[in-house]
Amino acid sequence: MTSPRQYFKQACGIARFTWNWALEEWKRQYENGLKPRAFALKKQFNAIKPVDFPWMYDVTKYASQQPFIFMQTAFNRFFKGLGGYPQFKKKNHHDSFYVGNNHIKLDGKYIKLPKLGWIRMREALRFSGKVISATISNKANKWFVSLNVELEQMPKSCESQAGVGVDLGIKALATLSNGKAFEAPKPLKKFLKKLKRMQRSLSRRVKGSHNRQKLKQKIASVHAKITNIRQDSLHKITRYLTDSFGGIVIEDLNVSGMLKNRKLSRAITDIGFYEFRRQLEYKSKYKGNYLLIADRWFPSSKNCSNCGQKKEELKLSERVYHCSACGHEQDRDLNAAINLKNLLYQSG
Ligand SMILES: [Zn+2]
């Protein structure tokens, strides 16, 4: 009996091998003045497979068939100028394989693959609907399955008329104009500390040593944990926002500009601004929220949310907003969030 790990590794290897075979053949044919098509390459491949690659039959046939479909898609994108020229895949960088729904069965926390049988997942699928496909991949020595599901029920659309402004910050992950704030999850801080410690100790270990290699693997797994925690907390915030508010305003942070500021860059990469915006965009699309991205130059932090007066200068260290015109005093992030929310009610 092959273990799930062996099976996954083998299927990833086959998917990678097939992709690389197809890409090489594509290039060869093209250089010989032919017009390669993935479909024809697949036929060619399947003709030699029983003799040349008999070991491929140990896993789902998708591992050695789907890469051709992906390749055609990749070249189509390339021809349209939407993507780069397809590249060869490397071991430990591209470890994944696709399985179509006729080769998957799901039952609660269990998933079944051909020639492997039932295996347990960490958690059951949270949506009900038709499973279209699965992609199994390796990250930091852990195996993940991502399931593509066609939802039976669209999520209920948001009926609230309320509006909200969201300030993404350093102190709190997100501060809302209604006064609610989402703090960074505690385990995140713990793991970030741990990561720092491990990275320091890595620099002291001898290059190429077994110990260094082991530590490197541990670091990768802490990284993966951090990504998961972060992702999870962002989902909580974006779900709350799209469930509770019909109108949402966020900043269009000039991320590349801010990344030059080292103090800020840490905070921004930590909260995953891109990911936050991506989640908010797709969730508000299917729940029908109105999402407004404030102009990049809108001074949400510098304006007084009470009288509208604009400060010329506001240091990053000033955590409380003081207005010299009207005397208004407020937490800096809350002041910014209210300014963002007010954009909903301004025309033009
Ligand atoms: Zn004021």
C-alpha cells in the first residue's frame, strides 16, 4: 500500500514531468516550423505512455492528462498578452496536481482518490454544492487540498443600508468608523517572534549543514502557519463587513510607495493589504455591497472628521488626532475611518 504522502509526491512528480515533457515538445515542434497544440501533444504522449511511462498508472490519470489542458490555457494567455511564456516546473517549487470531480469522492472529513482510497482531511468542506475539482499541493511539507465548488445557494445578499469606513492600521488590523476595531490575532504575534528567533539562529548555522537544513524546514512551516492565521483573520473581518454594511469605504493605499517606508512596510505586509482588498472585492460582488475605494490622495488621516479642517502635517507617532480648529480629539485610526465613511455621502 502506498501512503498518502507517497501517492501525492508521485502524482506531483508525474504532473510536473508531463508538463515539462509537453513544454519541451511544444518548443521543439515550434522550432521545426510546426504549430503545436496541446491536444495533439496529449495524443502523442498517450501513445508512448504505456511503454515509456508505465509508472504513471499508479495514480489518478489526471496527473498526466490535466497538464496538457493547463498548457493550452497558459499559451492562450501568453498569445493574448495576458501572461508570460510558460516555464518549466521545478521540484519543491511546483508540487501540485489537479483531479477532476469524477475521480473524487467526499464524505465529511474524508476524501477519496483513485488507487489511494479514503483519507482524512483536517476539516470538512464548509460549503454545500457540486465539487468541480480538487488541487492537491505541498507547502512546507504539509499537504493541502483546495476544492473548487459550485455553490448551490448563493450567499444571502447584504440588506443593510448602513455605511462603514475602514482604516487599516498598524496598531489595530482594522479600525471601523463605528468604533469597532479588529486586533491582530494573538498567535500571529507569537509566531512572528518565533520566526525572528529562528531566522537569527539560522544565520549562525553552518551553510550546507544538516542542522541548517532542518531549521530551514521549520522556518517554512512557521511561515505557512502565519499565512494561515493571517488569512483566517482577514476572512473574519471581510465577512463581518460584507454581512453588516451595504456601503464600505477603504483606502487605496499606495502600497509600493509605503513599502519604501520600512516602519510601515512591516505592518502592511503583515496585514496583507492586497489580500484584504481582494477578499472584500469578491465578497461584496456576490453579496451586493457597494464598495468604494477612496482616491489615493484622499487625506483620510489628516482631515478632522468633526469639522473637515486639514492638518498640514501628521506624524506617524501621533496616535491621537487633535484638531486645532474645533478642538476635536479622537483616536487617529477612528478619525480616519470616519472620514472614509463620510465619502459615501459626498457627491462628485
Ligand atoms: Zn476639527
